Amino acid sequence: MCFGKKKKYDDDDGRTVANMNVEGMRWYDPAKEEKAEKKRKVKELKVSRKERRAMIWGAYLAYLPMFLCILLSFTIVMLLLWLWMR
């Protein structure tokens, strides 16, 4: 099986004859059109590689205080358990 390339058909114009996103099927997604629209908007942004890395780094820095609080609380609980079991 080759997943890399999709076949191109001469008679395919891109129209959908029947929507297969039917409730009750395991692949049903009620927000499928919304997700496709968001994906299209993100592709239109044309963000450079450097800008994308800066955005990811900024997100990491935004989550850092919360991560440190969780890590500190875990350490305190482990220390208390160690003292209690001693």
C-alpha cells in the first residue's frame, strides 16, 4: 500500500455527490466543516518557519508557571510521604 500519492482522475471535479458524514457511523464528526474552515484559514496565514517557532516557544513559556507549580506540588507530596513513612 502506498499512502504518499493520491490518484488523479480525469472525470473528478471535486464535487460531493453524497455526504458520508452520517450520524451513527464511527467516523461521524458534527464539526467537520468547521474544522476544515479553520484549517484553511491557518494555511492562508503563511507563517514563516521562524515565526512558527517563536509562537511555539511563546506557548511553552506561557505554560511554564503552571507546569512548575504542578512539579513543586508533586515534590512536596512526595517529601511529605517520605517523612511520614520514615
